[in-house]
Amino acid sequence: MKTSKKHYHHGDLNQSLLNAASLILRNEGVEGLSMRKLADQVGVSRTAPYHHFKDKNALLCSLAEAGFKQQQADLQALADNSGATREAFTQYVYRYLAYAQNHSEIYDLMFGRTIWKAGEPTAELQNSAKSTFKTWVYWIGLWQESGVLTQNNTSLRIGQTTWASLHGLARLMIDGVYPDQTGQSEMVEQMIRNLCSHQ
Amino acid sequence: MKTSKKHYHHGDLNQSLLNAASLILRNEGVEGLSMRKLADQVGVSRTAPYHHFKDKNALLCSLAEAGFKQQQADLQALADNSGATREAFTQYVYRYLAYAQNHSEIYDLMFGRTIWKAGEPTAELQNSAKSTFKTWVYWIGLWQESGVLTQNNTSLRIGQTTWASLHGLARLMIDGVYPDQTGQSEMVEQMIRNLCSHQ
DNA sequence: CGAACAATGTTGACACCGTCAAGATAAGCA
DNA sequence: TGCTTATCTTGACGGTGTCAACATTGTTCG
């Protein structure tokens, strides 16, 4: 019943849709992701997906949500293996940017206008985002305590600004504004030097 | 011949299209800007705009280009009236962010994926962007000389990172990821503190 | 002046898109 | 068994960008 192709019911359409959508996203970007093509890819009629996702926006939110969870797990693993040292922060930054580059389309969904401005973020998505940010602020606090980051403001504020800086870097690389890879790691190094406290 | 409505030829369609597009952009965002609606608004047939812009992408590039020029003039005026002081830098940052907020849709066109990744930036647009960035780097150099910004790297590198930070802040505000205005100016203040050299 | 030509406008058509409404099919349960 | 509900289907509507073919106008030159 699961792998059969002649069944009227698909079996696990919800997940299949997410998988196929992920693939299209990676290969063709959001612009190449349409509900019709998606349905076709999965081998189902145009409107079948609407029984699993309210609309396209809901599908995208689901993808972004998965992105948040993966990113959070990704980074959590790193933090567990090291203290609040400057080296850990550096690695954190590199991981963050690597994630943004390796999953640029999902990253765009997570933080871009498609969902947050043009569309409407699902409640679940908002929760995921908020949770991720809280974890981030928590670690910022630790880095402040250990003197890696400046203590001239609350961890919330420092969390906001450092994240904004990281995000800006990620966006410029992702959106094709900095097309050349040249000097990219130098930029990151300089950015880290800027973010860390100068004693 | 100019203001008449019964003429077969419009008279100044090119500019009229840009004006109308600007208006739609401001009121409804890029999502609400379609070539057909645009043509309708100007009172011309669907495909008339294609005699003035190769395609929608070209139109958007033109809008973004105008944005660059306006921004550059905007900021140039500021710089002319003040030296390379920290106060000038602060004002610069505020102006930059204000521009991003007050012209969020154009800002998005100038630096967003719509043109730079999904579409193809016109040669003219690329020139405008490059020119603006060069001016930016030039001023960064002056601020470095006067000790406002750090001298631990080239003006190009510092220009890239400070701009990335600013850009990140702008994006988060624009894209609706930071919906509340609360503490926004505090964020900016902290960001400036971070960017300026700590003597 | 008039004819040729280029610029600018028009309608028609095509292939997409998101999504709603109504009906078909299957699964779960009484 | 039959009823309900979840799932999937086809059909349809209004929207999109843009190409091809044709109409009109302004320009230029013999």
C-alpha cells in the first residue's frame, strides 16, 4: 500500500510533497517552485496538495520551519562540544554562514520577505523562529560572561546586532551581490574581529 | 500633443511607466506590480511597455538604478556638509537605515534576489551599484584616517563588513522579521558602537 | 510633396500560475 | 452492511509574462 503506484490514495503525500519541494527548491529556487509542478513531480493531480497544505504559503512555512529545526540542531551540537570560547564563537559564525550558503533557498525562506512580508508566517513557524533566536541570545550571554563578546549592553541587544551583522553578510553572499568568492573568508575574519570584544 | 488623451502615441511612456511603477511599488510591493496592471494604469495596452523595456526585469532594473542614484545623491549631500567625524558617521548610518525603511521596496530591488539572483542585473544597474559602493569605500577610508573606524584592515574590507552589518539590520527591519519598533533605535546605537573603533 | 522606414501602439494567442467548487474513490468505523 | 470522513480527481476562473502579427504615427530623404 505504501510503495504501490496504482492506488487512488498516495499513502504519504504530505512528506513526499515536502521532499519534492525541497529538491525543486535546491535545484531551481523559489521561482521554480510551483504547486502544479510539485504535484506533477509527485505524480498526483494539481489540487491534491491542497488537502495537506492550506495554500502555497503554508507549504513554504513548513519548509522554513524544518530549516529552523535543522539549523538549531546543527548549532546545538557544536555548542555542546565546546565552551564559550572565542574559538567556539568563530566556529559558530562559520557554521552559520556555511548553512546559509549550503541551504541558501531555505535560508531565504526562513528570513526573507516571501514569507515574512509578502506571505504570512504560520504560528508554528513563528514559534520555531522565536525559539531559535532565544537559544542564540542565551549563548550570546555566555560569550559575554566569558569576555568573548562585549558587555556594554544586554545579551538581547548584542544578540540582535551580532545576528544582524551575520545575517547581512549571509544575504549579500546569498543574493548574488558579492558574486566573487575572493576575499570572502577575509571578510568573515574581519567581521569576527569586529564582533568580538577588543580588550 | 503631450497631455492629449486621444493620441495614438503616448508621448512620454517610458517615464510614465517608471512613475506609475514607483507608485504601485510603494503601495503594493513588488508582488503587486505586474506589467499588465502597470500598462492599464498608464492607459495603454498590455504590450506597449515592451517597446520601452525589454522585459519586466529590465523595468525593475531601471527602478533600482534610479534608487541607487537617489541614495548616492542623498548621502553625498550629507558628506559634503560635514567632515569625517564620528557624528557624521552616526548620521550616515541613520540616513542609510531611514532610506531603507522609507523606500523599502526599492531598497529590496537594489539589493535583493529578485534582480541579483532570480533576474539579471542590467549593465547600467551594475555600474550604478559599483559606483555607489566605491563612494562608500572612499568615505570609509576617510573615517579610518580620522580614527573613527578601525585601521586594522583595508578600507575595502572595512567597507564590506560595515556595509554588511548595516545591510543586515536594514533587511531584518524591512522584511518584517523585527516587526516591533521597540528598541529599534537602541539597536542602531549599539550597532554604531560596534562598528566604530574602541579607543 | 510623397514614399519609405523606424518608432510606437494595438489585439490575439500561448503557456504558465494559484486555487475554488463539485464530484469520484477509498478507508475507517458503526 | 452502510455512513462518515479523508483523500484525490477534473473543470473552471482570473491572473501572469511575453511573443507574433498588424495598425498607426512621426521622421527622413529623394
